[in-house]
Amino acid sequence: MAPLHHHFELMGWNEAKVTTRFWIISIVLSLVALSSLKLR
């Protein structure tokens, strides 16, 4: 299984938990990117 998503499912996480974690991580990283633009 190539996608990282499926590896987390094989570890026992359900679908909703995996997608929720990915959403949270993407929001945090996008906020970091936007805040770093303002520092320039």
C-alpha cells in the first residue's frame, strides 16, 4: 500500500480519525506558512 493513509488504517486507526488528523495537520502547516510570509 503506497499512500500513507492506508498505513495508518493498517495500524488500527479508523477512516474518520485518519482524515481528521490530516485536516488538522494541513491547517496548522498552512497557518505556519501564512505567518512566515508576514515575517518577511
